[in-house]
Amino acid sequence: MKVSYHGHSVVKVENNDTSILIDPFISGNDSCDLNVDQVKPDVILLTHGHNDHVGDTEQLAKKNEALVVAPFELATYLGNKGLNTHPMHIGGSHQFDFGKVKFTQAFHGSSYNEDDGTIVYTGMPGGILLTINGKTIYHAGDTGLFSDLKLIGDLNDIDLAFLPIGDNFTMGPEDAKLAAEWIKAKKVVPVHYNTFPLIEQDGQAFANSLQAGVGQVMNPGDELTL
């Protein structure tokens, strides 16, 4: 299984013939190395409804007939646009053909800004536990620090975690360091930073602050094998 990072919070997971995209914010994302016309996901996983996470979901899903898995209200909103969706919610899990998805808590907001300025409420934000072939990836989504991260770490053997460090809208590096200790992932990659001036951070300094061998900075296009 190959896992790659593509700027902001965009993560791609490839296993056999299945391509999974998490929070595909590609167009308008200067930090992303992907071309929306060349990406062909089979599955799109969404943590919440903010535009910098939903990104190009509608175009990608329609063009590739991709399944979109998202929190209930967001899945309903996208389903009304003609997308093939599977609604879920926090605490729930489902075994798909491609792997098991479970939504966790995330302390943040979730709404989508339409082109005309209308704000659509899209339910609760979440994190995602994705388990494929016995390997578990945790994408925390956008979140502040919360103590149940300890429980997530206790209940799951996490191989790879993506944690936001940008501060202002999410955890900053200090809180993310504590989160990394609580979830006990074998590898932790910082995300959701340096996309905009307001969330500029030193990813390498964060990685260096973690236990030896745990922190790993991934630049857009970098890939890991699990």
C-alpha cells in the first residue's frame, strides 16, 4: 500500500487497483502538486465540509464515478448534487471493499461556502481511521487538542497519522506534539500548515520534537509504503 501527501491536508492511498483521496483540495491550492484533470480516484473520503477540504470533490467524483464517504450532512449535501455518497457519523465504522473506515471526533467547524456566499451547514467535523490489510492510517482532519485522542491511541494500533499543526484554525505544533504522544502512531506527518500565511509553521521542527523516528515531514508528492 502506497500513501502519498499532496499539500495542505490532501492524502492519497493506493492499494492494488484502488485509489483513495482524502480531502482533495487541489484547485486553488498552490501547495498541491496534483492536476485535477489527471487524478482518478475510486473513493473520496472527507473529514468535514470546509472548502479547503471538500475542494474538487464534486468534479472528481462525477468524472470518475467515485464513491464519496463523508459525515451524514455533508454526504447528503453532496448527494443532492448527484454524487454517489455513503453517509457516516462519529463513532461509526463500515467495512467497504477497499477497507474499513471509522469516523472519530474532531473539534472544529463544518460548513461549505457556495459561490454566491451562502454558507451551508454540513454537520459535525471528524477524523478518519482507515484500515487496509491490517494497517491503520489516522487522518485527524482539522481539530484542536482534545483528551479523547488518548482513547483513540489506546483503542487503535495506528501505523501512520496525519496531524494538523498550522495553529489559528487547528492545533499548533505544541498541542500537536501532545496529540502525537497520545495517539502513539508509529509515524506522524504534519499537515494543514504553510498553505496560507496565517498557518505558517516549521514542519521539520515539529517532526524533530517528537520521539526519535516518529516524526516525518512529507513534501507534496512524497510517498510512503505501508
